[in-house]
Amino acid sequence: MDSLARRLEALIFIATRPVPLEELALHCGCSVEEVRRGLAELEAEFVDDRHGLELVLVAGGATFRVTKECEAAVRSLAGARQPDDLSPALLEALAVVAYLQPTTRSEVAQVRGVSSEWALAALEERGLVEVAGRADTPGAPILYRTTDRFLKLFGLASAVDLPALGKFALDAGDVEEIRARLTSNAARRST
């Protein structure tokens, strides 16, 4: 591994957040293109099964994350929270914020059909959403957006990388199939 790749490895290792390529270039005294080449070399070093870490670009920067193979051991030692620690209600509220951001509490509640005050407070406490300012509407309600921690936790470079909502839409056939299964299950329970 060349000198630049080693310096990049050290910087990324000590960073508590994904480090933007421009910042890496500044601290290494080189160009962003040289950083890209150094990261490619570093990534190649971590690509095989010799390490418990992998180099990834998420939340606008470079970081190391634990490989899937090592997650359970790390979670056991560190007690790290995982996305599956989120209840369905919190995941639902988080998804609404992620796709509508910046959005208000009342907009989240309108989409979910239930009050979202508790869910947004819990997501904010976990560092997954944050205040993004105030809306230019009567009462100037608080606007919420997702955080870099959200991007890192879900492995996204930016909110643009969220799956298209169309992938989740049900067509008429899906709706009918679900209705039929619910009707069948209800009939079985009543007998």
C-alpha cells in the first residue's frame, strides 16, 4: 500500500463520522482525484476476507464499517443499536420523514394517520432525524429531516439513494390478493 493510502486509512480510522473526499485531500495535501485513487487502493486492500472492516462511501464521505460476518460479535461487545431496534411505528415515521423531508410533524401524522409527536421525539433522541428549520406557513411549524447518522446506518450516500417510492406501490391485483387472504383468515378464525 502506498503512503497516501496509508494516510487515508489512518484518517478514516480515527474519524467519528464519514469524511468527505475534499476534507481528506486537504489533510493529505493532495487533490480529490488522488484521494479517489488512494481510496480505490485502500478498498482493494479491504475487499477480501482478511479483514473485519470494509471501506464504504456513505453520508457524503468515506468510512469503515464492520463486515456482515463480524456484526454479531461487535454488537455483543459494544451493545450497538441496529436498525432492527426500531419499532414498526418508528420505522414508519422515519420513512415518512426520509421521503418528504423537510417535513412537519403534522404532515408526518397526516401520512401515518396517527399522532407522530412521540415517534419524532424518539427518532430525534436516537439521532436519526433533526430539526431543519421552520416552515413558512402559519404557526411556523418545525421542519424535520434525516441526519448523517441515518444515512450511515442505512448505508446511503445521500437521501437521493432512497429506493423509489413506486417500488412499494400496490397495484390492483396486489390489493385484491391481500383482501382475499384477509377474508380467508377471518373466515377460518370465526369457525
